[in-house]
Amino acid sequence: MSITRRQFVAGSAMLGAAGLLDPALAQASLNQITIPSSGQRLPGIGIGCRNYRGGPGSEEMPVFRDTFATFHRLGGKIVDTSPNYGNSEEVIGNIMAELGIRDELWVATKVDRQNRRAGIERIEESFQLLRGEQFDLMQIHNLRGVDSVLPLLFEWKAQGRFRYVGVTTSSDRQYDELERVMSDQDLDFVQVDYSLGNRNAAERLLPLAQDRGMAVLVNLPFGRGRLFNAVGDRPLPDWADDIDATSWAQVFLKYVMSHPATPVPIPGTTKPHHAEDNVNAARGRLADGNLRREMEAFIDPLLA
Ligand SMILES: NC(=O)c1ccc[n+]([C@@H]2O[C@H](COP(=O)([O-])OP(=O)(O)OC[C@H]3O[C@@H](n4cnc5c(N)ncnc54)[C@H](OP(=O)(O)O)[C@@H]3O)[C@@H](O)[C@H]2O)c1
């Protein structure tokens, strides 16, 4: 008896959800991207972080922990945080240590200091809070400190303290400057805001990332929830079947993933069932150019 592609996608999602897959096997069952500067393969979905209400002693901490455990169990690997998100690094550091998964995750954080000395202090603090001797990715947050701290990041990359170096923004107002930095610097990664509801990064930044061989992380893939408000309780369109999407979140994430620059969305979530929903977006088919245009035509009137 042969199984269809749809049955295979649904089957591997169910096995993962039931915890029947080893995280390494679950990871291998997800769609992967390739980091151009190294050839490393990674699952095409990550998780973003925030300030966690109540901090380490919060009553909600078991739910936050379960969110990360779910993400990891289903094969998720990329975690994006920042010292700018309040207690995020402390909370994530604790959770990864409690779950014993620090070395199995691919951890990205940021620095936003304007001078080298302040940058060093800030990064050393991140090492302490997030634990471990190495980060996979260190990013200049919102381009703050590009001239003063980016050279330090390249030095520390050469020493093996970071595997990759990148720069982030989440604002159109910084796109011109980001374009300049991407043209001048040999970055491994850029992180930009890009979603079905905000496609400006696709005009120049994503093609430039492709030309320059830079991997792309995408923040705000749901427009901080604005896309969910736009669709409300509408049922999924028939074309969602064509990309194996079973939720609006998966539709929005698969739109991001289907750009030719192979961006990796890092949706922020504090809920285990959302982490599961989002990881499962990295399974099955993605939209082609025609369907991407249909998706855009669908959402635009709802956001107008
Ligand atoms: N400049 C920068 O470098 C920069 C700026 C902003 C963000 N970031 C990074 O990007 C990440 C994502 O940004 P974001 O969290 O602000 O915006 P987002 O990912 O666009 O939206 C997050 C919102 O979507 C909800 N959500 C998540 N998964 C869902 C699902 N499957 N179904 C329904 N709702 C869902 C979350 O609520 P629940 O918690 O209830 O799931 C939260 O309210 C951040 O965590 C951060 O790591 C970087």
C-alpha cells in the first residue's frame, strides 16, 4: 500500500505531536534551509522570545517551559532572543538548562551598544545568562553599534565564540542603512520584518541577501498578531490545501518560507499549542509564484 504526500505530512506531524519521534528524527522530518556561508542545514522554522511576564518565579513559567519543550521535541532548533527583551535571556537560559537542551538548540542573541567596551560587557552578560561557551549567531540589534561593535563580532567569530554574525532590523526606516551594511560587510545572516502583511523587505533586501549569500531570519511573521486580526474567524481558503496548511498561522509562515531567499520565520509564542502549530508549518509544500500572488490578493483588502 502506498501513502500519499498529504498522508505522510499528516503522519509525521502526528508522530511528532505525540512525542513518538526522537527530537533529532523530528528535526530531520522538517523542511530545511542551507546557510550559504557554511552549508549548514537547519530546520526552516525558529522561535522568537520576549520579556516573560513575572520572570523566573512566575506562575506561568511551566507553560513557558512547555512551549520550549514542545518546540524542541517536534524538531525546532533556532531560538532568537535579545538582552533587550527584559528577562528573556535569563528565562530562556534557565529553561534550556532545566530541560538539558542548551546544546541541542541553535541560539541567536543580539547586542546593541554604541561602543566597544559597553558591547563587550553586554555580550559577556549574555554568555552568563544563556550559559554555554558559544552562541550560534550574534546580531547587531536594530543596527545599533554597526560601526563600533560589528568589528568585535567578527573578531570573536574568528576566535570561535560565535559561529555566525548578523544584523537585525524590524523597521522600514532602517532599510536604506541595512542595505548599505549588507553591501559593505560579509554578514552570515540578516534579520528583517517580512510577512504577508508587510512585504517591503522583498523589494531590495531579500534579493540582496540572495546575491550576497546571506541567510535570512524573519521577525514579525504575523505582524505582531495583526494578520490574525485581519482574517478573524474566516475559514481557510481552498488553496491552503495546496500548501498543506491546516491553520492561518501556517498559511502566514509558509508565505514567508516560500520566498526564494528561503527566509526562516521566528514567530514569538508563549503557548505550547502555538509552538506545535508553528513547527508544523515547516512540513509539506510551499507556495509557488502564482499562489503567492493569490495569497497577497486575498490579504490586501482585509488589511486595507
Ligand atoms: N529588531 C529585532 O531584532 C526584532 C524586533 C521584533 C521581534 N524580533 C524577534 O522576532 C520574534 C517574533 O516577533 P513578535 O513575537 O513580536 O511578533 P510575531 O511573531 O509576528 O507575533 C507574535 C504573536 O503571535 C501569536 N502567535 C504565535 N504563534 C501563533 C499561532 N500559531 N496562532 C496564533 N497566534 C500565534 C503570539 O501569541 P502567543 O504568545 O499567545 O502565542 C504573539 O501574540 C520575537 O520574538 C523576537 O525574537 C526581533
